[in-house]
Amino acid sequence: MGKTLFDKIWESHVITERDDGTALLFIDRHLVHDATAQAFDQLKAEGKKVRRPDLTFGMADHYIATHYDPDRDPVHDNMVTTLAENARDQNIMSFGAGDERQGIVHVAGPELGLTLPGTLLVCGDSHTSTHGALGALAFGIGASEVAHVLATQTLWQKRPRSMHIRIDGELGPYVTAKDLILTIIGTIGANGGAGHVIEYSGKVIDELSIESRLTLCNMSIEAGARAGMIAPDETTFAYLNGKPFAPQGELFERAVSAWRELKSDADAQHDKEVTIEARTIAPTVTWGNSPETALPITGHIPALEEIELNKREQYNATIEYMGLEPGEKLTTLIVDRVFIGSCTNSRLEDLREAAKIAKLGKAKVPTFVVPGSQQVRRQAEQEGLHEIFLQAGFEWREPGCSMCVAMNGDSVPAGARCASTSNRNFAGRQGPGSRTHLMSPAMAAAAAITGHLTDVRELEGTKC
């Protein structure tokens, strides 16, 4: 029987295996950020040094400031400084405040070529699944695992099962990778991928840009999956060519020859198969406190009787927390904030889509655009996107995780409703008491200029 893409990468990284099937894996790339100080403290307490500083890279993103704030908590700056100090002490290359390569680790990593097909990449952040878009096996790890990788460049892991999601057909107007992954999670559930690594394929995936593939794989973790991956192809090779940390010249050509073999064999068997028809997908938003509460923007808040029996208690709590009425049309929900950013949707392609809609009006509510990296910020400014946002009354900020996880002081006030391009809508995710609705950059920009959740396809100037 043939092997899946996941089989090939996993088996090429196994050093040894226990009787229970748990494997010790070699780690090709370890990305650390400014919320991993605990792991460095553990390393120091044990009197150890980083085993492979040449394969370990730091990035300041969770706590870094995205704008001048005279009331900023100095603890946040201390976290950024601590990463820089740990990197210096351990001889690790790190991209912190003031570095032109700084950004969200899941945005800047691929941009720099730190993510390569066939590699095994880990980071102390669940959205490490993002990097699978380039044909890597990439997943998030906990603080104690971060310390283990720092000390040994290896990791013990139980082998996940494999899941294959095939997307056939064509995406409709203003239907993006964000709508695609929200629909997938709404279809299979927030635990639908639990215990699995998801491989995405099909005509729609083949035609996605790398930026859209990164968005798709980013939210695999929201379906409960360990990781998401897409076989590398000519689009991947073109994206990586010339990246600073990718192989160069003849080495790149040799690498591409090897990368072409990284695909599931025709007779490979996955443990679970799902097929979705793309033409059925509309611009999608979430209404509750889980990404699986995803619905087409043309829908309504479900009534209690539309909810599965075992989820009704949770439903009542969600309705109360989110301040909703059963049966309300999604397009009637007034928003108080809009956030365009995060490792899901802060890339140049995302900002271009948001800017197209921003041109159509003025923001009715505070709207924050936070590019995913310094490179994205520079490219956006070269194209004049920042001017479009500023003219529309949007705020243009410095790169960082920002309001996605509200760790750096950027947050949504309690009780406020936010249209957000981020990846999680859990209670309190964007700040205590915040109410988050997930959607694409174009849909978030549409909400900004109308003041309520909006079907971007119905906006004057976008009708198609």
C-alpha cells in the first residue's frame, strides 16, 4: 500500500520508537516567541543549553506593541526584552522589536523561508499548523515540550491518524480561504479532526495562492486536528525561490527535485475521508463561541430546537454571553469594533482584499488593521494600501498578534461585539467579556463601513 504525505514526513524523522508506538522525532526547525520565557527558565534551572541554536529561531509577536500607548503595561515590554536576552544567551537568531524581519511567527516564518517542504517544524503556539501549507509537518507544542526541544532538538510524540479533505469545484465571488475553513469546521465540527493530521487536496486547493493555503492550514487546529498540510507544487516552489533562509541556486534546484516526491501515493489510504463541494460555500461568519458555529452570512441565529440535544446547555450559555436572540438575521448584528489581522489573515493578499472594500466607504466603528509582519507592512505601504485604510478611517498599526489574543494590551472592551479576521472566538479571547465574530478580511471591512455584519456581495460597488 502506498504512503500518505504525512507518512513520508513522519517516518523520515523517527529516531526510535517505544513499544506503545510513541516515537522520538528529530525536529528540523524550532520557532520560539515572546511567550515562551517559561521554557528558557526551565532550561536554565536544569543547567542546560540549547542543543541546536542553528535550528532555533526567535520572533517577538504576542507581547510586542502595535502602537504608542502611554498606559502600556511594562510587563509586556519585559516579555519582548526577555526573549531577546534569552536568544543572546543561547546564541539563537531572533527577530525582535526594530528588526525589519519581525512579525507574527506564522507570517514571518514562511516569508523568510524558515518553513520548507518535508521538514518537521514545531513552535509553542497551536497555530503552528499554518506552516503545513508549504508541505511541512508542523504543529504546536506545550511549554515543557518546548524546553525538551530546546535541550535535545527532539520530541516524543504519539503518531496521529490521517484525514483527507478534498475540495472540488470553484469558489464563488468573495468566497475566500477563510470562508472555506470556517465551512469545513462547521461541517465536521470543532472536534472533527481530533487525533488526525489533515491533508487538503482538490482543484480548489491547487488553485489557491500560498497565502490562502496558509490561512486554511492555520485553522486546522480549530477543527481539533494536530496539523494541516498541503502537498508542495509549482506554486510552492515559486513562493520559496529566493527566500532568505531557503536553499539558494543549485541547492534550491536539488531541493525542488526532492520536494516533488512529497505527495500522497495514488493508492495511499487515509483513516478518514471528507469531500466538500466549493460552489455550496458562501461568505461565512460565526455567531457563537466556537469556530464550528459558522454559518453563511445569509443565515440566522439558530433556535434552540435546531441545536443537537447534547449541545443545548452550551447553546444557552453562548446565546447569553454573545447577547443574541434566536432567529435574528446575522446581517442585523451591530458591531462595535473591527479587527483585521492575526496569523490567519494579516498577509498582503488579505490587506488587498480589505482595501478593495475600504474604498467604498468610511468606518462607522473603530477599525484596526494590523499587518502580520514588517515585510507585509512595507509591501502594503508601497502599494498605497495604508492610505486607503487611513482615508476610510481605519487605524494602521505595527505588526504583531495584537487583538487576536489580547496579550499585548490591544483588546475588545467587555460587552463589545467585534468583527474579526482572527481564528478563535472563545469567550474572552479578545479580552474579558468580548464578543467575537470570525470572518474574512473583505467581510470585516464591509462590517466596518456599514456598522453591522454584512454580506460583502451585496455592497454597492461589489455586486457581481
